[in-house]
Amino acid sequence: MLREHAEVLESTRKAIRQEIVEAMGQVARSTVETSRSIWTAALVSGVTSGVVAGLAVFLLF
């Protein structure tokens, strides 16, 4: 009976460890995706600002 309990306890620990590892992996992937999105938004914003400023200068002068 104690051996069975110990096996169940160890299986539960392994399952919990696996869930934690998977959750940490998801957080890491999410962080990378967020970082990419921020860089993409900044790049698009910069290019758009440059185009608008260039167009304004062209039209004004």
C-alpha cells in the first residue's frame, strides 16, 4: 500500500513538473512573439512617419 502511494505521489510530481515546463515554454514563446510584434509596429510606424514627412516636404516646397 505504501509503495503504491509512493508511486502515485511520484507520478503526480512528474506530471506537475511537466506542466510547469510546458507553461514556462508557452511564456517564453509568448514573450518572443510580443517582442516581434513591438519591433514590427515600431518599424512600420517609423517608415510611415518618414513617408508622411517626405510627402509634406515635397508638397510644401
